[in-house]
Amino acid sequence: MPIVVQLDIMLARRKVKSKDLAEHVGITEANLSLLKQGKVRGVRFETLAKICQYLDCQPGDLLVYQTDEALLS
């Protein structure tokens, strides 16, 4: 998939635990884990906004578009 989720990178940069983020956003740790792995088909803007608010970042910091060629290298 050309959209890559970099939530785990932002969590590490901000030194935030997944458990704390999940609690703040109001989703389960299991669903947050699926999101971190890029195994979800979508995310609500409300959820994305809460994540960005807590991590003090922009959606573009979490979601990156990569071409098929970049994925193969």
C-alpha cells in the first residue's frame, strides 16, 4: 500500500507509550497497534486529530505516501 503509517516513529520521538496515547484518544491498545502496523483500511479524522493533538504533530508526520518503486527498494 502506498500510504505508510509512521505512528511508531512519532511515538518514539515524543517518548510516549502506546497505552497512554490509546487512553487519551479513546481507542483500544489493540486498535492502536493495528493502526501502527498499517493494517487498517481507514481512520476517522476525529481519531487522527486527537492523535495529532496529543503528539503535537501534523497528519503528514504520521502518514507518508510512497510510490511502488520506493517500496520495492
